[in-house]
Amino acid sequence: MTVLVVGGGGREHALVWKLAQSPRLKRLICAPGNAGTASLAENIPVAASDLAGIVDLAVREEADFVVVGPDDPLAAGLVDRLQAVGVRAFGPTASAARLESSKSFAKDFMRRHGIPTARAEKFTDFSAACTHARNQSYPLVIKADGLALGKGVTIAADYPAAEHALEEALVQGAFGEAGRIVVIEEFLSGCEASIHALVDGKSWLMFPDARDHKRALDGDLGPNTGGMGTLSPSGRVDDALRRRIESDILAPFLRGLQADGLAYRGMIFPGLMLTAEGPKVLEFNARFGDPETQVLLPRLKTDLFDLLEAAAEGRLDAERPEWDSRAACCVVMASGGYPGSYRTGFTVTGCGEAEAGGALVFHAGTRLEEGRTVTSGGRVLGVTAMGRDAAEAVGAAYAGVRRIGFENAAWRNDIGAPEPA
């Protein structure tokens, strides 16, 4: 079996790492990959955004199965193109991927199918959006409608902040096409949790929960990022709450897919706010989370390829995966300045020492250069470790971080810290 993983970030390294353990795989390819995937798979320098190039690669290399990691190629229709040439692929079609690529589409879907979420309205006109924002309670959430690398969300404390966010998106075009439509929604109070579930169009298979840390700085301060670290389990989702998430969110989600004729065979990852009224969906993601994948897959005992193939072929109901009961923590090491401007090209050292100490080091923004691993992105590495409980996992992850070095390295020091009651 030849499997192609599309993407080059930390999520894709984690996917490659887990897939490489499957006895069913004879060959593993990653496009474009990074310095970490290079030790487990054959990196081929085709960008994930080059849909025609990926399809040509899959056909040329006779890939039996393609796993699409990032959101952009899913939204652009990569799965549709692969299916059109007879290549099996894991991920939703472009029509179904709109649940992530258009927040207004997702809001309408949730409203029609009774999935609990925040009240929201969409706008394309700056003046109309401002008029609406003036009459709302604060804080207020302003979201770019499209994909913005996890950075298109502003929590406005007051109207001037909301007006500034609306001007950035609708007038200045800070998020390009992704911000031509904005969604203004009520602010939900509570604790956040990330839920992943494989979906095959007929059934779902729910993964353990995780807790993401989106803000760049300690204490959940600073700008939003793609994620600075994760912990699984979150400590907030017990068995009763899992059942409620399935009945209130996943069950109506599946019914909605069927009612709307959306071809969804892949991963659904709703970010949840656990409110006093129950869990509510903040947003849908149509793929594995990053860096949630880096704590979920180390806990998975079952062959990942079997699960992905079952989802793609509509037979998830027969799967019963096993999970490690231990906790897992991932700390992201980033380039100083991220998510703003930052420099790259710095040599990374100490990954081997961190792994010898028991950590897993998932590469995100790295590349190989004359035999050296160098930084090439904002989020550089995800250092993951497991422990008997959250505290032990967190301690082991930070022990791994301390063994790694590169110029201008930055990370949060409070990943996995207990949440306020």
C-alpha cells in the first residue's frame, strides 16, 4: 500500500509518524513534507496548494490512498479532483469543507439543524456592520468568514475595538478574500475544548478531547495564533458531557449532512465552548487540528490507517479503536515574533536529545539545508510527551523543550496549566 500525505506542518508530521507504524504500508510519501517527515517518508517538493501537481503526483506514484492534512486544499477541492481520477482520499469534498472555509455557511448550517452555537450575523458592508456592532453587548466576536490561518478572529472589548477590527477586514482587506465577509457573533463564556470525530456519512467515531492554547503569550494574552500547545484530555469533558456532545452536536451534524446532501468522509473538529447552558460550537474545522493531532495520535493504540480507510469507505461502525489512558501534552516552539513578523533560517539543535529523554518532536516550520535542520516558519516544532496525569505530561514536555535550541525561539510557559474554576 502506497500512501501520500499532503502538507508540511506539525499535523502532517504527526500523521506520517503514526501511519509509518502501520504494517499495511509499503511506501509513505509526503508532499511537500519537512525536516521531520524526511526521516519517515519520501518528501516530494509539491506544495499542498498545487492541486494539479498533487493529483499528478498521486497518479504518477500510484498512490493507493491520499490523506489531505491542511484546510486550504480541502476547501479548494483537492478531494474532488482525486476522486475524479480514481484515487481514494481522506477528507471532505469542497462543498462539505465549506463548514470550515465559510463561517457564515457553517452558522447557517448549525441554525437550520439545531446545533447549539452563538448568535451571529454576517456583513459585507462596513457601515452596516458598524451599525449592528454599536447595538450589541460586549465583549463581541468579529470573525473573517474565510480561512485565515487561525488569525482572523478578534474579541472586541468595546465598540472602538470592534470598529477597528471591521475596518481591518472590510476596508483595509487585512485578510484578503477571507475577510470580504465578516461574521459578528455574541461572546460565549466558559471553558474551551476541542473535539475530534471521524465521520463517514453514516456514523461517527469520537476521539478523546483536547484543550488548545490559542493566544501567543502566557496567561492567554497576545494575539490569536494557529495554536501554541495542547493537552489531552482537557480535564473538562467527562463521560456525561461526551454523551451530550454526541447527542446535541454530532448526531444533528450527521443528520444535517444527510439532509443537505453533503459528501463528508473525513475528520470533523468542532471547537467547543463549555457554557453554563451546555456545549456550544465556536467553529467547525474539516480536518485534524494542529497542534491537537500531536497529542491525540500518541494516545491512539489502533492502526491509524485502518481508521482513515474505514472513514473514506463508509464503514466506521465496525471500528473500535483503543486509546492510551495516559495524558499527553504538546508545547509549540515558535519563531520569535510569531504570529507577526519573524526571521527564519536558524539552525535547530537538541531534537535528538529531547527524543532520547522520552519526548516526541514533531516538526512544523523546518527544512533540511546542507544536512542541517533550520527554521522555516512561525511554528517550528511541537514537543510532545506523555505522563500518568496532566502534570507529569506537562513536565516531561517542557523537559524536552529545554533540550532544544534555535535562535529567537519562543514558547508559552503555561501550556496545560489548570484552568480557573
